[in-house]
Amino acid sequence: MTAPRRRVPWWSVGVVVTLVVVLAGWLPSDDARELASRTVPILLFVAALTITAEMCAGAGLFDAAARLAARVGGGRRPVLWLLVVVLATLSTAVLSLDTTAVLLTPVVIALARQTRSHPLPWALAVLALANTASLLLPVSNLTNLLADHTLRAQGVNYLGLMWAPALAAIVVTVGILALRDRSALAGTYDQPPHRTVRDQRLLVVTAAVVGAMAVAFVVGAPPAPTAIVAAAVLTVLTVLRTRALPVPAKDLVPWRTLLVVAALFAVVATAHAHGLGEWLSRAAGSGDGFGELLRLAGVGALASNAVNNLPAYLALEPTAGTEPLRVAALLIGTGAGPLITPWGSLATVLWWHRCRQVMLPVPARTIVVQGLLLAPLVVVAAVGALVLVEA
């Protein structure tokens, strides 16, 4: 009897690939150093923000927000759904799309079940907003952090450039979902049973730290140092109050994911060093009129759904250059566009996994159908808002 094959973990493949392209010289040393100077701070930020999000979940912040929404909703299901939309948008903007997918998804599904609502429309709304609400701040999406480096060098404020397309993407998403799911969101609900907060003081302080971090992000504080400070403060407070961490220490930082992301950075940079940019430049075109920007955003969306939004952004970044409008258009395509395939963004992959964990199986066809409904309209609306505001 043959022994079952052991699957090779993706993170180990990522490590090997990164070492090979660097040590073999396929990625020139100057390019490797430039890549490291841009991406290491981003990976540190992701690690710190993940710790912050875990501390928030451990303090009960997401649960408390959901219970508050249920009370404020006053038994009216459409109002409760809109409050969940606000919660998903804020979570994505401040704590990133991956946090929304991993930590908010099970809370919203539980809330839907407690209020005798069909959980699937609620979960799908979280999925959509984890992507389309990720344009608002640099910290909302890894691609935004990469673009912010370019925009800062040009003296351009990220929020000043992206607020209009971000708002358009959110409004169009919410409008379409509200219209599609209007029958499932109608009616009333009974208040879910009251739950006592385990540590009210820790909850309040955690909310205050997250609020301060959000303000710091909005005013332009450096993302990595800000997130590291917030993670350190909340970790110390959590240990002092509870004498334990919410998850095992080895699981606080998603190091496997970070190694895979680092490998993607290295592979795309290597491909560019060997001529990838020339072919992509022809596909993405040039110019900053509505048609040209929509073309770039469309190519970004198609590439993101074909492979994943992170390598798609990195591959197409040189075609956008340093022109702010083209950088914004690429962000729209790779941030709000990867809604069609289950692998289009890491957030979608994580969301799908969390749904299965809480016994809400979602067929891939459901994700594809929603993506085909949302992605074209959201991308066009966001590019249109960008052009109108910047005209």
C-alpha cells in the first residue's frame, strides 16, 4: 500500500523561488535592493496590522460592533444590513481587506443567523466590500501601499487623489447589492440575546487605539511605524489584562503568506528585468483621458482575475509610470476589479475559506456571478469619478 503524497506547502516553494532568482542572478542585484527597500516596510506593516486585528478580535471589538449594529437597527433588517455595510467599509479601510475577510466574515454570518436572516447575501456583501472599499486609504490594500510610494515621490496625497473613485466604487457596490438582495433584506428581526463583555475596559481601550490609528493613517502618518506601535500597545494591554494571547504566538503573524507575497514580488521583478514590461505596455496603452484610463483599469482587472491582483499590479506598475491618474486607474482595476474569480484577490480566498469554516458553503459559481455583475460597473464608475474630479 503506497503512502499518501505529502503536499509541498506554498510558502516553501516561495522561499526556494526567491532564493533561486536572486542567487542565480536572474534578478539583478540593483533591482533586488530597490525591491527590498520598497517591499520590506510593506511586509512589516502587514505583520503589524495582522497582530492589531487579532488583538481587536480577542478583545471582542468586532462582536461588540455587530451587537451595537443589531441594537441600532431596531429590528429593521434593511437598516441592520446598511450598518453591516458601514462596518465592513470601515474595517476594510482601516484594517485592510484581508482583515475584513478573515475576522469580520464569521461575525457577520453569525449575526445574520441570530437575526434569522439568510446569511449568504450578508456574507457576499462583506466579500464585495472587502475588495471595492479597499481603494480609500493606502493601508486598505497592499497595492495601495505600493502605489503610495510612487505618489509620495510626486508630491501627491493618496486620499486627495483616490477619495472620489473609492466613494464611487462603494456606492455602486452597495446600490447593486441592495437592489439584487432586496427581498432577502426586507422585514424585521428579533434582537439577538444579550452577551456580557468579558473585559469592558480592554474593549474600550482597544477601540480607542484603533481609532487613533485610523486618524493617523488619514493624516498621512507612515503606515508601518504606526501599525507597529498600535500592535505593540494592544499586545501588551491584552497580555496584562488577560494573561494570554487570543491566538497562539506562532499564528499571530501570517508568515507563510508573507513568504509567498515576497516570492511574488521577486518573480514579477525578475520578469520585468527580462522584458515583460514591453508587452504589457502595448496592452495597457498610454494617455490619461477617460478611454485610456479605462483601458488601463480594464487590463488591470482582467490580469487580476486571471492570476491575482498583487502580481497583476506589480507587473503593470511600469505601464502606469509616475502619472498620478494612470496610477489611480491601475489601482481601480487591481483593487476593485478582481471580483470575478475566487483567486482574484487574497481577500476572496480567505473569505471563501472562512465561509466553509462556519458551515456556509459558497459555490464558486456564486462568486463568479456576483463578480460579473459588480466588477464592470464598479470599475467604470470609479474611473469616471476619477476623471470628473481631476478634470
